[in-house]
Amino acid sequence: MPRPEKKFRCAIIGKSPLMEDELLSLLKSEGAGHGSVVSFEERPGGTSIDVDDNDEARIYLPLSAEYMTDFDAIFLLANSRHAAVAAEKAAADTGAVIVDLRGGGNGSREYENVPPTEQFIVASLLKAAGVGNVRSISWTLYESASVEGEKGVRELFSQTASILNFKKPEPDVFKEQVAFNILPRSPVPGSDVESDVKEISGFSGFLSRTVVQIPVFHGSSASFLMEVFPGHQNASIAMVEALEKIPVFSRQREISGFYHPEQRPDIEFYIESAGTDRIWGWIRFDKYKSHAAMAVERMVSRLEKKGKKR
């Protein structure tokens, strides 16, 4: 991957600690020096300091034009209109690249729009099979506690500790006991996720999404079943070949090879034919690591095109 010049500066607008951590780690690996990644509030106001459970402080500067200067890239996490306006004003003044991680089709065509990982995965599966070859696709997402951010991870830890100490777990974020349990969620036809998948892929057929909350701290998985039209029984081979060309995807040749104690930024996938007209597969990914990796890849590509490379 091409590298931007060593002394580049980035702004992150909006509070999402898990995503911020991943972005900061990747940006440092790309050459962002100490103090060159700055976090901002999503609305005008004063400086704020957030302290997490590890007593680590996060400082967020006011969303003000006087601070939004001299940035090469702006990562937009917040959905507020104030955040978008501030990012666009700063980009117009400085030529910064706006990398939009909000999802939902909020961004301008001038942005580097990076869809959420789940939507990106399903849309990529459809494109890899050939949108016109697919009759339907259904998938079940097994979500980890981190889908609710730090508060979800903390609640799973707290509930687990309580049960192991023979105490009653206190549900708050998940409303129910998630530790040592699974929580099924009812399908929501026409959800934003399904709409995003159709918009990204151009697929107009039948989609079905089911979500299951699982007692895992980080990393999610998905099982999908795709039905193809007659005459496309080799679509699974084409899918594998197409997905292997996308840098963030990583193929697993055996279904038993999916367990890893560490979380990874790549999207691991396994695909096999299920008869002559169906394709089944399993996906493993980390919502934040994968999303951040794609976002930084987009940033690096744009800065390289603008001549900001080593």
C-alpha cells in the first residue's frame, strides 16, 4: 500500500472510543507522528475530557474553524450536521480529504465514503457472485458485545464476573443477560442495513437479515446462504476469485480454521457450494478493525494521488 508523507495530520470528528483507538493505531503505523492526530467534538462547544475505566483521558477540541486547520485528512464519525459542515469547510479551506465512516448514504460524492463492515461484506458477496446471477441472499449476524461500544464490552465483563461469583447479573445495555447466553433479535424488513446493501451493490432481489447477540467481547461472525439462478452453479468459484482480489478479504480454505484468539483487521471468509443453486459461507470480522483498515486505506490512496507520499 502506498504511504503518505511522514508528516501528515489527521482530524477525527465524533466520539467512538473503539473506532478512535483503531484509527489511531493504524495512522501511527502509516507515519502520523505524536500529536498529529486530533480528536474533535461533534458539535460546537468547549473542550471536553473523557476518562475511561482505565483512567485514560481522551481530549476533544471544540468543533471550531480556528482549530480545523492544517489537516491532510478528516475522519468523520459523527452524524451531526455541525460535524459535516465543519469538515466540509475545513476541506474547502485546506484541501483535506474527508473520509466518511458514518454509513447510511450521508456523505457527499466528494467524500471517501466507507460503508460499515457488515454492509460492505454483503454487498461484496453479491458483486462477486454477479448481481444479476443472484435470486436471494439471507444472512445471520452473530454480534459481539463491542457492537454497543465500550459500554457493551463493560457490561458483558460485569455480567460474566457476577455469574462467576454467584451473583445476579445486572442488565442495562442489552436489557437482558447476555453473559453465557444468546439473545435472538427479530428480523426487521427494510432495515437500514438492507437498504444500504442494495444501494451499494445494485441488487434488487430478496434480502433477509437476522441478528443474534452472543457473549463474545470483540469480533463478529456471519453465516450466509445465497440462492443463484439456474445455470450459475459455478458462481462460488467466481466469488472466491473476485473476493481474493479485494485487499481486506482473506480466504480460509477450511471451516475449522476460523478461530483466532486475536482480532484481525482483515475479513476472513469461507465459501462452498450447497447444491447446484445455493452457496453457503461463513464470515469472520471485527466491526471496528476492518472498518478502520478500509478507511485508512482510502485515505492513503487519496493522499498518494494528491502527491503526498514518501
